[in-house]
Amino acid sequence: MCAEREASKIVQKFRTKRVKEARDDAKKEISDYKAAKEDEYRKFEAEHSKGNKQAEDEANKEADKQIKQITEVGRSKQDAVVRELLAAVFEVNMVAPPAA
């Protein structure tokens, strides 16, 4: 009976050890898989972000060009706009509403 208990303890200890080893192996395998997938994602992102970067740079250049053009037009027509605004404010045309 004592030998059976002793054998049972040894078997239980061995099972516990195997479970721990299996858990550790699984954790290592998961971390390796995760690292591989993260590396794969970084490569994919780097490969595909180059085209986006180029398109973004071109869009920024075009936007800057349009902003510069709008600013130049605004400067050249600024005096005329101010005159028209002042004329609209100071030249009031009184119109009586029609009889209801």
C-alpha cells in the first residue's frame, strides 16, 4: 500500500512536470509565432507604405501649389474686394416693402 502511494506520487510528480513542460513549450511556440507574424506585418507595411508616401508627397505638393495660387489671386484682387464691400455697406438703397 505504501509502495502504491509512493508510485502514485512519483507518477503525479512526473505528470505535473510534463504539464509544465508542455505549457512552457506552448508559450515558446506562441511567442515565436507572434514574432514571426509581427515581422511579416512590418515587412508588408514597409513594402506597401512606400507607394502611399509617394502619393501623399504628390498630394501635398499639389495642395501647396493651389494654396499659393489662391493667395496670389487674393492679394491681387484684395483692393477691389475691399472697395466693393465698403460700397455695399455705405451705399444703402432704401426700398419700401409693398403694401400688404
